[in-house]
Amino acid sequence: MTGDATIPDAAARPRDGHEAYSSRAEFVYRTILNDIKAGRLAPGERLREVELADRLAVSRTPIREAIRRLAENGLVSHGTGGGLAVAVLDLAQMKELYDVRAVLEGAAAGFAAQHASGDDVERMRILAERCRDASTSEEAAACNEDLHRILHAASHNRYLTMLQAQFSNWLALLSGTTFSRPGRGATAYQEHCRIIDAIAARDGQAAQDAAIAHIRSAYRIRIG
């Protein structure tokens, strides 16, 4: 009958909670990972099986499976007081992380200089300006993440894009953001413009060099 609501088949309905995932362990893994990336679970914070099981309404078995997977990916480690906690990076680990990040961002910028479309370049310019003009450091950091995501997509290298997705998980272990430092928004904008201008000019080497310099600048601010 015209105007009657149609009730979708159960299999076609959107699913909530752990039903939206292939397994309860996957649901727990994604929930904890998202909490780490959003800052709801800070580096060093303990992960208690009983509390997680109660909060997520699952048994302790998928909790253990998810935590084991997080530990294998370097996101969870043994805490100072025993038990498992969100990993805390020491200075050596932080340097290694930024060293690899510089290589990845440099490669992405170099490939983007070959493959980026005019729309890609325009979107990066818009995000660079939003990052510069952001009213909070959190907003600037979010725009910066979006810009780098577009940069990797513009490289048109699927493996580089997959690496970037994994790398964003490790970056979540860095507390705070360099955009909270005075003047970082302005200097980051200049660095972003150098990268984008080189991409627009199809100068792969200049784009790579500018991206590496940008990451090294962020590292110096991070440890300063």
C-alpha cells in the first residue's frame, strides 16, 4: 500500500555494538583502539579485563584476544606497576617512529607530485588554511591529519596508504599535539605550503624534501 512503511529484513538492518563486527574480539579491539586514538585511554593507562568486560558486555575471552592483538601491534605493553597498559613511548622509540614517519611522508609527497589531481591539490590547500586558522590545537591537529590522509591518497600507492593507516595508530601513543606550542600553526602552514607547491609543480624531489623537513620539524618541537 502506498505510504506504508517497509520494515527491512533483519539481515539488512544496521547493527549496533559487537553485532556490527565479525567477532566479539574484533569489536573489543576496535573499541579499545578508537579509545586510544581519541585520547579516552591515555598512554600508561591500565587495561583491566573485568572492567572492560563489564563496560563492553562481553566475556573476558574476547577481551584477552583483543589485548593480545593490541600488544602484538605495539599499542599495549606491560605497565610499570604490573598488568597491561596502553603503551608509553620512550625517547628512543619516539625517534624511531618519527624517522620512519619522515620516510613515509616523503615517499607519499614524491608520488603525489606524479599523480595528484588538481582537486587533490586544492583540497590540500584548503586544509592547510583550516589548520592555520583553527581556533584550538585539537582542531588544528584534526585538520593536519586530514591533510596528510589526502596526501597519502594522492600518492595513488595502495601499500603506502595502508601503511599510513597503521601508522596513525602508533601516532596515537604520542600524548598531546605539537599544535599546542605557540607559533606551530603558522610554521606548519609554511611547511605545508612548500609541500603542496612542490606537488603542484610536479617536482617530486622538492615535495619529498619538504615533507621530510616538515616531519623533522614536528619531531624537534615534540622533544623540545
